[in-house]
Amino acid sequence: MERVGVIGGGQLAGLMIPAAQKLGIHLMIQTPNATDAAVANLDSAAPVSVVLAPLNDVSATAKLAQHCQVITFENEFVDLDALSGLVEQGVCFRPALSTLAPLLDKYEQRQYLQSLGLPVPTFAPFTVETRLEEVGLALPVVVKARRHGYDGQGTFIIRHAEALSQFWHQVQLPEPERSSAFLVEAFVPFERELAVMAARSVTGEVVTYPIVETYQPEQVCRWVIAPAELSGSLQRQIDCMVTTLLTQLQAVGIFGIELFLAATGQIWVNEIAPRTHNSGHLTLDACVTSQFEQHLRAICGLPLGATHLMPAGAVMVNLLGFETAVGDYSDQRHQLTQVSQAVVHWYGKPEARPGRKLGHVTVLLNNDDRSLAVNMAEQLEAIWYEQRS
């Protein structure tokens, strides 16, 4: 397979480009703006063509399909109904639209996971009329947007009755949309947040990467450490859950699975991302096969690559915007490169905003001691945020 279409032109598509070059694959990226991260600073030698069009422009996707053997997705902003006509015309999407269908709406995702017997918090649709006691819930609860929530957007932790009553006064949505826009679920008092990347091939082979621990204050990923400190039985339980999920979905491609670990040892599934994922960025430098190469291998029918860590451990820190500004933060980036075994990935976004992912830095470690990894994450954050007032 020589040409792959990618719907979406953010940093995830951009990080796929070196992997495509390594595998001899030409990418055709459909994205709205020439300033989007994947296409803004393309090297003339990069194996990439660009179709400037909105992500939901099906006519543009149809043109993409004329030149590509398979089309994949960088994000979940997918209009399944609109694209289904292309499937009927023989266009190959990987993951398939049927794989994505139970995942894109988070309430439907919860229902699907529950149907597979996978552990999820108690949940229910959330409307103005919802009474928590009637759906088996009690404060605190988590309210989530059913579609398009990411990087902490669309997630609200509600601890008090007053905040619950105020919620609908703060939601700026027309009345018809309010009744199907949110779900509510039990707040999980987790001990740690975990994540695992896993891929499934066209022949049904499933491979998993080392399970990682994530740190996500205010539902935004700040850092990731690998490997997570877990018993062998918990690792096997998670691997079994992941294999069940990807096999039942008949998935092809890479998926990010976010988990909660309670103090009791109970594992809960938080969310599923049907794509490359922030928690897998350290695979670029720490694993034999990066998540981006693995995704291309899976969707192109190539053999899946090895997933083990090359160093004893690794830590990845997101370089998040902390101000509204234009700049490349060259001083801080240079300081980060001076850290032993550090690799800085800069996304080339022209403007910083609070919480915006501008890049990430990965440091390879000589041991898997969690306390040392956390200490390294804090050192990296101190460098990045040193100018923050």
C-alpha cells in the first residue's frame, strides 16, 4: 500500500509523517487550514500531499479516496452518516466506520463497554430532568459532553448540589440539543490513572504497549511515565480487557485506552480513543515501534512491530501553553534539550493559548523507579513553566 489518506491535520497527523517516510508511504492529509500543525512547515521532501478542506467535506474526502487505498482519522470529529455513502462506493476506512460507530458518542461508548462485560462507572443520560437518585448516582458525579470533548473540555466534576443546579444555567446550547448532549457518571476515587496503547492488524493480531501511568489534573494530561508499577495479575487483566475490546470491535489500527485504578485494585475503563493518543507519545523515542508507525502498519496490512520499551523506563511531559502569545519558546526548548537523554518534539503551532499542546519532551531513563520518574517530570515542568507569573 503506497498512499494513505488522513482526515485531520493536527500534530497527530504531523507526527505520523516520519513514520510514513520510513515505510515508503505517501500521506494525503485533508485539513481546513494551511496553518494546521501537520502541514504548516512541511519539508519539501516529505511524502505528503495536502487537501485544504473542512474535515466534514465529504466531496473532498471522495477526492482523497480517488488517490488512496485506505483513509484513516486523526481525531473523532467524524460524520459517520455522511461518510457511509463513500463506504457503499467501495472506499476503505480504517478503522472501519462500523468500528467507530459505538465509540464516538461517550454515552453509547459506555453502553458498548458494559455490553462486553468491561468495568465502567455507573452512568446515565443527563438532562435537565435527571434526578441522580433515580439513576443510582450520588454526589460527587462527573458530567461529560457525549461528543467532541477532549483535553479536559466538556468534562465537569460536580461535587455539590449547588453546582449541579447551576450546571444548566452555564450551558450555552439550544434546547433541542441539551437533551442529548451530556452523560452523567459516578466519580471514581482513583488511586492512579493508567493508559495503554494497543493495535490490531487486518488479520486479527493484537499487540499492546507497556501500560503507562498518566497525571491529568483538571482532565488535561501533564505527564506520562512508563512502565506503570503494576502487579503481574493487573497487567494480565488489562491486556485481556484490551484484547476483548479490539477483537469485538473488529478494529484495525491503534487505539488508546484510558483507565482508572482504585485503591482496592479495581480497574475501571475511562475512555477509548480510536486513534493515536497523547499517552502514547513516548513510544516515538522509547519503543521499538512508535504508535504512529504501528498505526500505519496496521491499516496498510503490514506486519505489526515490536512494542517493548528499549530503555528501562521513560517519562513524557506535555509542553502546554500557559499564556496567549506568539512565540517559539526557544530558550525553554533549548534548556530541555540539555537534560540527559531528552528529546523535544515541537509541533510548530504559531500561537500559544492556555492549555494548548505546543509540543512534548521525552526523557529515557536508566531504571523504572517511579519516584525518580515523577521527579524528572517535575524537573521538566519547572523548566517549561519557569517564566510563568
